Amino acid sequence: MGSCDWTPLQAYVSNGSFPAVRNQLLEEWSIYNYIPERRETPADHFFKTFGKFSAAKDVDVRKMLQWTKDNAVGQNIAYMEVMLTGPKGPRFDASLEAQLLAVQEARNATAAAHLLGEVFQTVDAATWKDITDKYLAYGTRVLPPLYVFGGLAVSFMASQASPLVVGVNLVGAETDVTALRDFWLHMQMVRYLRQKYPAVRVALHAGEMTPDLAEPQDLTHHVKDSVTVAMAHRIGHGEDLPFEDDVEGTLKFMLKHGVALEVLLTSNEFVLPQSEGDRHSFPLYFAAGVPMVLSSDDPGILRTSQTEQFMTLAYKYDNVRYADIKAMVLNSIRYSFIKEPQLKARIYSKVQDDLAAFEAEWLSKKAPFYDMRKLLP
Ligand SMILES: [Zn+2]
């Protein structure tokens, strides 16, 4: 597509058709006015948006980040881990792909580590330097295995070397055909890099699946493998847990090793509608006492906010008390990937102060419509 195919938005403003174009863009880029379509699941619609708005991202990334920051400040958010860049991995010898797939077929973890070690030797450490800005770097799980490894390897290198890249994630639809086929290999890749770079922090979306989106055997192990094999420090969604083997073992492992769950209520509602109601996995993690952080996932696409996550949690789960929500707020700093201990301590105590001020204000207030004191511990 040449640049001549682009029409500046200003042209639509001038000819009066901007409101309609705006609606159309919002429908393409988010869940705005979403109407289910045949042959496209809500998850398909959700994951397609990323490719559609990337052109806008390239126009003025500074402005976009500033908007994100202002929006966060308005919601009393003290710290953000922005996922901005999936660095392009290097090009590899294509014959390696067949070898990787063969190792996966045989489920040979030792051979996988050996082969990944060979591939790793060819990754140029300078590649990560073209990351424009910081934060959480990521690999994309729907790509062919060598691309996934390249993206992950470069992300680990970046996080190891730069104080601004606080960790690594693996993004994309977990129920994509390639992502499902190569899940085992992806876990070996993250494990390999975790061992190579023990200081690098990892968050993985894991178990972002429900029975309608994957086969029964796929639902039995993604959370478990993400924490035990890939050794992730945090996992996102975790929705397939009720269908997994050894639920208790996985929960115990998370507790013992302090693996936190990113609770993504609005995201699950849209992307995983089957997880609604009594099928939601939240009560399992909650009852087990797994550390949790409340997250908005992709607030722009989902047209939500951090504030809405608190409201949703409070309305949805009667047994979640103020003390639990407060713990989640503090967890979001405790389980953050901030590298500098002093900075982490400073943000943590700021959040504690904010919470104390909030409690003092509401305890002293005779709220006309609701007695907040009932909510406080
Ligand atoms: Zn997500």
C-alpha cells in the first residue's frame, strides 16, 4: 500500500463526514459498538485490533505515551509497565525450524535447550538497541518458532542491559493454531532464557482460554507450564485453571514461589465470554490466597479503565472486602518489575500514604448514601 492510499482525517472533518469515520475507526480499533459476526469470535476481533491501530501508533508515539500517562495520573496510578515494543528478532537459518519442531514432537526438553542454545549464539546483542522506548518488551506467540525465539531473546537482552526495560512478556492469541501447536516449545524458550538471564523478570499471559476456544487437552496445562516450566513471575488471565490437571499443585506452587495473578476482569468478559458467571476462575485463586494484581489489560481496545476494574470487582464478588482490594493495590507495586529497590520502596510508601488518606477521608465522612465504614477492616 502506497502513501497515496492515506486520507488525512482533516479531510473528513472538512467534508463533514468525520463523525461517521470516527465511529468506524473506533469499531475497528476497539470493542466500541461491537456486534458479533459469524466466523469471527470476540477474541478474533480483539486480537485483530492491534494490527489495525499500529499505523496510528507510528505517527506520534510520544503523544500517545503522554496521553496514557495523563490518563493514569488521573486515576491515581503510581506506576505503569507499558508494553510498547516487540523487537524484531534476527533472521535465522530456516532449517532450524524443522529441527525445533522435531524436538517439540518428541517433547525432548534437553534437546530443546541444546538447540535453543545453538540458535541463541547467532542472536546479535546489538539488535535490541532499536527499541524506541522502554518498559515491557515481548515476543509474539503466533509467529513461527524461530521468530518467537528471536523476539524473546532480544527482549531478554534488552531487559538485562537497559534499566528501562523492566521485563519480558509473550503476547498474542494463545488459542491461535500456531500458538497452540508450539506452546511446549515456547515454554522451553522462556525457560532457557530465564536460566540464561536469571535477573530478568517475566510476565506471561497464560490460560487465556475457555472450552469453546481450544481442545480439552489444551486446557489442561497452560497455567501450570507457564509457572513451573517457563518460571514466569506473573501470569495474566489464568482462566483455564478449573480445567487443568493438578489445580491444587499449581496454586500451591504459585503461593510458594510468589507468582502473582494479573486479574483481567473486563478483558475476560469480552475475550472469554464463556468464563463469565460461575465459570470465572477468580474465586479459585482468591480462595487459595494467590497474590493478585488488578489489571485493565488493554484499556484502549476494551474501552475500560483501572477504575472500572475496581468497580467490577466490588460489584461482582460480594466476598471481596476493602482489605482484599487494598492488598491487590499494594501487590501491584510489590509484584511490579521495578528494578531499583529504592524506587520501589518509595512508590510503595506513596501508595500506602494515598490509601491511608483515602481511609481517613471516608471514615470521617458521613456518606449520605452508603456507610463506607462497613467496607473497612
Ligand atoms: Zn490479555
